[in-house]
Amino acid sequence: MLCTGKALEDQQQYEESFAYYARGNALKRAEILYRPEVFELNTRLQINVCNPELFARNKDGGARAPDPIFIVGLPRSGSTLIEQILASHSAVEGTHELADVPRIVMDLQGRDWSLDNPRYPAVLAEMSAEDYRRLGEKYLSDTRVYRTGKARFIDKMPNNFRHVGLIHLMLPNAKDHRCAARADGLLFR
């Protein structure tokens, strides 16, 4: 589609060229699972659910281990560089992008997911401090396979930024470093 569209564009047959581009885009869109409305809805729900009351009610929950360091941000925001800097410390293990938080989210979300009525993040408001402790311990246990015994380890899954509320509830003593690429250099906290 793209080659035909480009060839027709080069021949200044713009209307027919555009039709091929549009058809190619439609075919590509059909195979891509990304849906921006899902992320927009999730963000709105995160803001509503992960409020000060939720954190206050569960202040004694979560696994207390300070082991994890989360590097969160969008892809291409400098997370690998930050991981390499932190992992150069003798007490910090670089474990790359771990899929454990997204796996926990999938478990919380359930198999019958619906855009109109998503279970996650609303389910966070129904959980107890003890539930968050169990989730934190599960995360620590499941990630042990990637670690060699250093005191701290890094999880740099960029899309974990979508689950910062859950991470804080299940691992309240974990550290986070937020990355953002800027035109004048790298910004991180």
C-alpha cells in the first residue's frame, strides 16, 4: 500500500495516492492493539481511585522491604541510562524491565475486561492493607529469580508509570525515579 501510494504521489496522482495511504493505515490500525481511549480512561480512573483517602486508609499496608527501585517514564526518556548509573553502585542490581507489576495488574483486572466497566483500578478501593501486603510480598518473591542477592534492585518497566498508585500501596518503602527526556538534556527525580 505504501509503495503504491508513494508511486502515485510521485506521479502527482494525489487523490488515488491518498486512497492507498488511507487503506494502508486502516490495515495497520487493525493489527495494532493500542487504543488511546483505554489509557485515557485508566488515567482518569487512577486519579479518582488513588486519592489521599485510599493511601491514608492503607498506610499500614504493603510489604515494607525497601529493596525495589522503580524507574518510571515513557519509552525513550532515559530510563536505561538511569538504570546503568544506579546499578553501578555495589548494592544495586540492574534487572531491566520486569513484567511483574503488569502481571499483578492483569490478575486484579480479571479475564472479563471491559472498556465500559474496567475492574482495575477501581478494585484498589476495595482492597485492604493486608491485601496490599500480600501483593508486595508476591512481587518481591516473584522478582527474586532476577536478583543475585544485592540489597536493592531496579525495575525499569517504563509503563509502570500507569501503576504508581498500586506500587506505592503494595511497596510503600520502594524508591522511584521518574525520567523525562528534554531538549536540553535528561531530567530525573
